[in-house]
Amino acid sequence: MLRPELRRRIYRRLDDDPDSPSSITVADVNALIDEAIEVLSEEAEYFSKTAYVPLFNGAQFYSTLAIDPLCLAPVRVWAMDRERPLNYTTIGELNRTHGNWLDDTYERPHHWFSIDHQTFGIYPRVTQGSGEVLRIDYYAWAEPVPNDQVILPYSDESLDGVISYVVYSVYMRRWDMFRANDAFAEFVRLFRDTNAAAEVRRFNHGMLAREGNHDASNRLRFDR
């Protein structure tokens, strides 16, 4: 599907004329589509990629930016001479079980761990040159849609989620909480994770502010 068709479906959901819209500009809809696709990347983990990096002698930490600027998060790390990925661990676990683990070395790493969304590490670090390569399986951010001629590489179900997210965002801008409720309920069916939970809190806060009370007992609930 091309972006113009996606926009037309969004405008129809908003009861607006796709050829002469009055509720929201084309530029704003395009920006909301990009925002929805970003949520799709994070919550649905839609894009899965693989990269290869040298196992540098003495290196403990690796930057995801060196792998791919669009890297969202590594999910598996492999030493290429093995049939199974390295075991995942945490810095806390290394502190508990290996003491001064930063000083430990071996001919091959056995574990990998996350530090933040742009950095991961291996344990133990390698000090002898072996020509080894690390394979990194990771989820990636989607790139913004560059123009109206690019086919959107998403399933119909995912594009339905994008439409619901954009419609929900437009209604939230209007403080039309009841229509936003319906659009958001559709969105949550696809994106039932951290961002969705945060959006529920935002929706409830807006509803309370709109009605001028503090009773959230009958508001939209998010069941994880």
C-alpha cells in the first residue's frame, strides 16, 4: 500500500474528505504515520535484521550505532564458530558470580549482556587474535516514509494498527475522548506493551481533565 491510500483511509475514518481535508493537514497526517510506524517498530518488533562485526581483541563493549544507526535492540549474539548463541546475562549477575569480571579473558566469549539501548557487552573479553566474527541478530527502527511513491512494507493488520493510532492521536488533539477511546481500543489489540500502557495513562488523564474529576474507576483499562 502507498501512503496516499493510507491517508485516504485515515481521512475516511475521521469523516473527512480525502481530496479536500479540513480536520488535519496532509503534512500532519504524514508525521503521525511516521510516529505510528515508530511505535510499530518498538512494540511489535516488526523489523528483524542481522549484522556481522569483528570480535576485536580486548574489546568488552560494542556500540549498536556501529552495527546499524537504526538498531533498536540486540536480541541474540553469536560467535560464528558455534551453532548456538552466546548465553544472555546481566551486569548484576556477573558482579555476583564473577567478581572482577572486567579482568577475565578467554579465547572465546561465552555470554553477552545489555548496558543500554546503544551498547552491549561480551564476557569474557578476548585477548588473542582469532579472526572471529560476531553475528548480531537485532530489531531495528523503521525508517520514516520518504515519499508517496514508496510501498509500505507492512501487513494489512499492521497498517490497520497504524490507522487506528493516527485516528486516536487526532481525536486526542481535539479532546474528543469518547471517539479516541474507540480508536485506542483498536490500537491496543495490536500493541499491548509499554507504549500502549503509557498511552492508556495519557488517555485517562485527558479524560479526567476533560470531565473535571478524579475518579478513574470507570476509565479505559489496560490488561497486560
